[in-house]
Amino acid sequence: MKWLKRLIVLGIVVFLVYLNHLNNIVKDEFSKPIGLGNSHLQFDQHPKSVINMLLLVEDQSFFEHSGVDFKEILRVLRDYTFYDKPMRGASTITQQLIKNTLLTRERKIDRKVKEILMALLLEYSFDKKFILNRYMNTLYLGQKGKKTVLGFANASRFYFKKELGLLSLEEIATLVALVKGPSYYHPIKYPQRLAKRAQLVLSLYHRYEKIVK
């Protein structure tokens, strides 16, 4: 019985050391300023329509969860197991930011566990507005040759030749539609696909209560 207790204690110690290691990685990375290729708007410089559309389609409970939406994960597993619905993503914006910044996109259990732990640690050390702003400034929104389009402000100038604050709701919906997959919704290759997705984003925006007032 003693060996079992010692094994449990050892497991806890190893986990805490690992958690501290991940915490140091998260703090070091997100304490740095973002690179020059990203957008550099402050949170309050993003139009509220951009924030609301983004949250409505990507993470409606962003301001309520602690980095991981466990309720949504359970709903996805329930629908997949009992209602034969396809498995869909349940990643929060915090998890997406961790994945985009620090991890690969490989679909492995250990990488997903690391993503969840790091998302919880990120929310413990940084506030919601910081996390959401970092995401909006750094997310990938397209590519042209060697030029990578990162963040909504850069995407606004790239696609519409306008500053973000001057975009119409339809144009904002188009940028938010690209978040789902800039290659899949490529505006030149698949304009109808992108237009349909943008219309969905816009309809959600008009239909539901705003998250950020």
C-alpha cells in the first residue's frame, strides 16, 4: 500500500513540475510584444462589430469560460456518441491562440491535453481583453505569394484597401468568414463559398444579442 501512495505522490509532483514548465513557456511567450508582421491595434481600436461577429461564430461564451469550454466539449461528445452527429471542433479562442502561437496542428491526444493546460494557464496569467486582442492581431487571414496576412487590421488593408474602422458590416463579415479557413474560403478561388459564409456571419450578427456592448 505504501508503494501505491508513493507512486501517487510522485505522479502529482511530476505533474506539478510539468505544469510549471508549461506556465513558464506561456508567460515568456505572451509577455513579449508581437512581431512586426502582425496587426498592432489596441483592444478598443477594434470596432465592436468585429468583436461581436468574431465571438458569435467562434466562441460565444468567451467572457464566461476559463480558457476551455468544458460544457461545449461535453455537448460535442454527446452529439457524436448518442445522436450520430459529426465530430466538430470545440476549441475556444484561447485554445486557438495557444495552438497558433505555441503548438503544431497535429491531431494527437497529448498535444490536445497540452493545449488545454496551456489555455487554462494563459487565462490565469492574462486578462480576457489581452487574450482576445492578441488573437485578433495575430490570426492568419490569408496568403499571397510570400506575403502572409496576419490580424484584422492588416487583412482590412489587404482585401479592401481601407482601415478596419472604415469597413461596412458586409466587409467585416467577409473578414470574419475567413477565420474559418482562408484557403477553403479563398476570395479568388471560391468567391461563392466565401460569400455564403459571410452571409451566415452577418445573419448571426443581426439575429442575436451582442456580446460586447
